[in-house]
Amino acid sequence: MDTWYIRTEHMDVGYDGVPLIRDIEIGVRRGEILTLIGPNGSGKSTILKSMIRQLKLLAGVVVLDGEAMAAMREGDIAKKMAIVMTERLRAELMTGEDVVATGRYPYTGRLGILTAADRQKVREAVALVHGEDFADRPFGQISDGQRQRLLLARTVCQEPEVIVLDEPTSFLDVKHKLELLEILKKLVRERNVAVLMSLHELDLAQKISDRVVCVANNAVDRCGTPEEIFTNEYIEALYGMEAGSYNALFGSLEMARVWGEPRVFVIGGGGNGIPVYRALQRRGVPFDAGVLAENDVDYWVARALAVETVSVPAFAPMDEEAVAKASALILKCDHVICCLDTFGELNQGNRSLRDEAQRQGKLLPFDRLSELWTGGDR
């Protein structure tokens, strides 16, 4: 028995008969989230539109629940597949709840009359996306984010077995991005739904996906688990990143470091240095950092943003060599910012560096950080 709920076989996609991507072989199982990532214009949306028959296939076949979609009727597909694409829905004279209710039409017959049970499913779907406050308003007069939430509600009350979404979080704020993805995860867990989508937010794709398909350079470049896909080197190569860097551990991006003669040395650790590193980078102030253990969260951000980072191996005490190296860097700097209030047994080297900076009159309290770019006390 085929375990893929929807899959492609040797699929070629493109426009006006010209192939953009050839020989695509991807599939998603029920109870799984498969996410497409890749640069703008790489073909993610083209793949999705071809799979749902918005674009004509140039070659190959799409199989839905064991049957070639080309041979299926629209009504039968609608009972199995729900779609949320980025194109704006034209819904003149319809309220948000009316739009959600269209998710029940595959089950209502030709007259499209909703039963009391259908209406209840619509209300439940609206409540699931927290849309009660605006569902009764004209669909064209609510925000993009509110529309997106109601389109997801329409998908929910359609009761599909596979959901296809193109950039579903594009118009949502942080709160509603997380809520939308949590709803998708709940549908996957509780209703065994298959989810196929594209995302630009790498941090979200890394956290929610069971498998990831990478699209670049007119090809499916790689497919695997998030642990296989999201490495610093691969993501930077996939997107051709030339400025800044990607951190796979945090699923985050850092801006490009500020090069130049460092004016500041930052003593950090335990996450306390990260806000200072980023503040200095934003203001264009070159800095050095240390001494950091290589398993410290500060280390990864410092390594991306500092001109030079002094480090020691994980769980190792700060040896004399590392402290001496940091001390030499401090001599060349105008100021030292210490982000630590306490020092553990393995961190006594940083205590000595702080005391040294204080004796030299270079210690700058954190609350005077802005003096570095306003010109005060320089």
C-alpha cells in the first residue's frame, strides 16, 4: 500500500510550455508536514500550483490518495484537499463567516444549502482561529491577517485529508503566525491530516516541519528532516547569502559584522552579552568579545558579530592563554562592557578581566552604552 497521501511522479512544471523545474518527485503522508523552502523565484509556488491543478503539468502525474488527480472530479478533490494560496480572494458582498462557510460546499449538494450541522462546523472553525470578533464584517474590509485566519477556518470546516498552503504566515503578526502553525500541528496530530506548504520564515519551517524540500536553481536541491537540512553552511549556500549569517542552533539570522579597529571589548556569557553585541552592531561599533565557552549561547552570536572572539572549549576553565589574549585586546580598546554580575568557578578569568578594566578606567556600565555612539565621555 502506498504510504504517500499526495505525491508527484516525474513532474515537470513551468509556464507557457517552458519547463522551470523537471522530474519532481516529492510526497507527503497523512500525519506529516512537508515544507518547501528556497529563494524567491525558485519555483516553490509553481510546484504547489501545479500539484493542485491551478497550472497545467508539462509532464508527469500527481497522485492523490492513490488516484491520478487528472482523472478526478473537482468535487471529489474538494472532499480530500483544501487549499490556501496567496492570491487575494474576491468576495464582494460576503462576510467573513460567509467565506468560511464555503468550506462546507463540497458536502451541501448543488443548491449549496447549509444545514444546522454545517453552520455549527463553521462556528467552530471560526472560534478555532479566534475570528469571532470580525467574522460578521465584510470580508473585503478586514485586514490581510484577519482574512488569512478566516481562510484557514474555511479549510478547517472543509474537513480535508490534505491541506496545501502557499506562504500561509505572510500577512500575520508574530502571535497569529504561531497560532496558525499550532492549529496546523493540531490538525496533523488529532485528525491525521497531511500538510504541504511553502514558507519563507526559516525559523518556523525548522520548528514545525517533519520534512523539508529545498528548491533552488530550477531544481529540487535537497529533501530531508529539519536536522538534515538546517545547517549553517547549507542554508547560507541555498540562499546565496553574502551579507550576514544563519545560525542553525537558534534558527536565526544575524546581520553582517562591523569591521574595523575594535573600540569596545564585551565580557559576556549565559546570553547576557547578546543584546549588547546586537546593539553595537546596529550602531556600527566594531567590538571584540570573550572569554566565552564554546557551548555558551553568547559564543555563537559573538562569533557572527564580533571582530574577534576569544573562546575556550566547552566545560573547560579559562586558561591563562585565553585570559592573556583577551587582556591584550582590552589594552587596544577604549571601553570594556561587562555583562556579568556573578562569576562561577570556571569563569574566574572574566572576573580578573573586569577588575583589570576597572583599574584602567575603561569599564563602562551597561546603562551608559549609548555614550559609544552619542559621543559622551570619549
